Amino acid sequence: MKIALIAGATGMVGKQALYQLLDSDCDAVLSFGRRQLQIKHNKLLQFTVDFTRVADFNLEEAIQEKNSGGDWTWLRLALSE
């Protein structure tokens, strides 16, 4: 299964990248942003994130809340300053 993650899809460049990902052979596109996008698509899962508190964001829990249809979720994200 191909899953793409994108942040900043509300900007000009990010929006075009999002459209290309949705038209690609990706099975799912996970979008992270400060606000919800106006676009709806069956491949798109949107997550609203306060990037000033990104360390508190639980991606695994957020995906499970959206019930993406999988049997289990195991994700790890590393950030450095």
C-alpha cells in the first residue's frame, strides 16, 4: 500500500502537489495542516495540527479516530530542531 504524507497543502505549491498525489497511484494521502482543506477525495485523510504543539499530536490516535479501515496502525515520526 502506498501512502503519501503532505504538510502545507493550502499553499499554492502544496495544493498542486496534493492534486498530483491524489491523481497518482497512491492508495491514500494524509494531509497535515492548520485548517481543513475545501477539497474532498476518497484517498484524502485530513488532520488539523497546531504546529506550535506538534510534539503533542498523536498521529496513530488521529488515524484510528478517522477509522481508515485498517486492522491496525503503527506509525513513527521523528522531528529534530
